[in-house]
Amino acid sequence: MERKAIYPGSFDPITNGHVDIIQRGKKIFDKIIVGVLDNPKKNPLFSTEERVELIRKAFANDQAVEVKTFSGLLVEFARHNDVSVVIRGLRAISDFEYEFQMALMNRKLSNEIETLFMMPSLKYSFLSSNMVKEVFQLGGCIKDLVPPVVEEALRNKFMNLNK
Ligand code: PNS
């Protein structure tokens, strides 16, 4: 039987920290379903379609990674995909409280769902999508922090926004 896990998030945009967690997840699971939250209320920089496309490009030709969108409850998305494990990355103590709350809420909503926390490489433990966007916008170098397709997409996005 195929061992599957869901890795949910906003991915606005995907960073090397996310990529690192997916690669680690692949050591445990045969398939990682990356669940991109479709929630316009969060006012993302990249549309849901753009976020999905960037992840697909970052994992082009990788059969073990599937990218899907979801809206509504994560536990429903998991159930719909016949998956009982949700992977979340834990970077620092500061992530813990929110992640703990979310994991226990998801367990309350569905007792079948287990949350698996994974630590990214230390070099990505300070990294977030928001930080990447800010640094890029202010002219900082993000080369080692995101897949090349994301750097290009950020360049295009800010070029268009500044027109
Ligand atoms: O990358 P993020 O923004 O930290 O991801 C958060 C995400 C998408 C995993 C979370 O907001 C989520 O699961 N949203 C779906 C709604 C839901 O199920 N809420 C109840 C659990 S808190």
C-alpha cells in the first residue's frame, strides 16, 4: 500500500525550507501531497494557480510529489484524499504554540489525523515566505533561499506591480 502524507500550507511562495521538508518527508512516505490553501482572504502575493505552478515546477518530474489545492477544513481535504498524516515543518520555538493548537484542533475535528512535525535543515530555520518577499522587495539576495523558478517569478511579479 502506498504511504501518503499531506503537506499543507499557503506557500506564498514555496521556499527552500518547504522544499527541504518535502525531501525529508519523501524518506518516510511514498507520496507527498502538497496542499495549497485556496484562501483569497489571506491576500496572497501569488494567486492559488501561480503558487501551485511554482511548486509543480520546483518538483518537475518528481512522481512522489503531487500538488493540489484545497479550501475549507484541512481534515476534510485529508479524508477526501484518503490520507491520515499531515506534515508540518517546525522551525523554532516560536512556531510551536500555533502548530500545537492547530494539531490538536485537527485531532479534535478528526481523530484519524495525525500531525507529524519535521525540522528543516538549520540553514532554513529562520526562513519564511514573508521574509523572502520582504528581502527581495528591498533588494536583498534570496538566491539560496528559494528555487530558481520562484526567484524569477518574484522578479516578474514586482516588475509588474511597479509598472
Ligand atoms: O503555511 P501556513 O499559512 O502556516 O498554513 C496554514 C494552513 C493552511 C495549514 C492552515 O491555515 C489550514 O489548515 N487551513 C485550513 C482551515 C482549517 O482546517 N482550519 C482548522 C485547523 S487550524
